[in-house]
Amino acid sequence: MATEPARRKPKLNRGTVLRTERLTPHMIRVVLGGDGLAEFAAGEFTDHYVKLQFPRPGVEYPEPFDLERIRAELPRDQWPVTRTYTVRAWDAGTRELTIDFVHHGDKGVAGPWAANAKPGDELLFQGPGGAYAPHADAGWHLLAGDESALPAIAASLARLPAGADARVFLEVAGPEERQDVPGDVEVTWLYRGGERVGDLLVDAVQKLEWPDGEVQAFVHGEAGFVKALRRYLRVDRGLPMDRLSISGYWRLGRDEDGWQSSKREWNKQVEEEEARALA
């Protein structure tokens, strides 16, 4: 009788904070290193992400820290809090991992942790995952996102071939949130002020004069505007999925736990609406 292959246990990495830097009023960079990253590797994709694990205060966890054991032995409300973040950069030579955090005061888990992180602090995480990198054979590139997508877009710009044609749209709260990004392409910065997140992005992409050539697109950020742009790119522009990386990183009114628990159903509804529009 055939047997199922054993499920591979997710690798848990342990990074040590080397230094931090506040890039803008609401963006904090944390650089991790240490022996706990000896087996970490990234670089194939520019949207690599890691699953950060934040222990809950007052809960004693087994040592060594074992997520499978924790989930088997402890009630769900005592499991570590998981937050997903993009790998902004990975230097295999120095074995330094850079992660940029959006910080909005004391709200949330990961942002406050980054704001208070100091050299020597440890951060546990799984990963990396990832699926996108800019293709050298693309006629041109479209990259659009909000603050949550800025690290992945910046990593992608660093990977673009010399002379690549790209249209880049980044929406942030205001000009104080603008930061230097790599590459020699023109970036359109959109400052939302009091507007709903993503509205300016949707408008800007829809007004873009479409260049000649086959496009490869990367669109990520708040789920509402991602849904609107997916419909535009798939239905109005006829872009096939194999030329498009698009996903909601977060959703207004939901924390990551709430968003992840509803994301599959959300995506299913988006796909069904899209299929009806394309029929």
C-alpha cells in the first residue's frame, strides 16, 4: 500500500538584532544576524517573505522552541502571534537579513516590537517563501503598491536589468514617508493624505498610457485596491495570470489573523467575479 511522504517540518530561524534605523516617521528597518541564520538562504525571488513568531506575554514555551509541539500541546490562544513580512534584503556574505516594518504607534504587534528592538534582541521566524522576480524578457514592468509592498518593490527595482522599462507607483501617507529606492527608473509617489488607501493607486494605474510590449506586473498591498486593480488588469487589459503577481497583503479593518482566516474565501469570490466578467 502506498504511503504519503512525511511532511517536512518548517525550518525555524533565530535572528539576532544587529541594528535598527528609522527610515521615515512610520518605517523602521531592522537588520538581523547571528549564528541562528547559518542555514537561512534567500535570493531567488524579490518578494521573499518570512513568518515572524512573537511569543505571547506570560506563556512558557518549550525549549528548544518548537512550533509543532506548541500547537499540539497548548490551546490556540497561547500560540505565538504570527506576522508576515517581506525580506527587504539578504546579504549571504555577511549573513545579514533586513526587514522593514511599518509602525503606527503602539497598535499591533510587529510594529511596536520593531520600535523597541535593540541589539541583542532575538526574533524567531519561518521561511522564506516567495514566487516573484522581474523577468529579463519582459517588454516592460508595472509595479504598484502601498507601504506594505514598498520593501518588495524596492527589492524588485534592485533586480531590474539595466535599461529595463518600468512604471512604478508607490502610495504612502505623505511626502515624509517617501524614501530612496534603488534603480534608475522613474517612480511616481502618491500621497494619500486623508484619502482611502489605494484610491490614488487605482486611478494612477488606470490612467497610465499603456506602453508597447508584453508587461510583467507586480501589484500588492491593501486587499480592496488590489481587487480593483486585478479586475482592471485581468478584465480590461486582458493580462494573463502568468504575467501577474497580485495579492492582498492586508485588509482594512482586519488584523493579520482576521485577514488570513478570510483570505481564501475573499480570493475565491474575486476569482468567481473575474471568471464571470471574462466569460
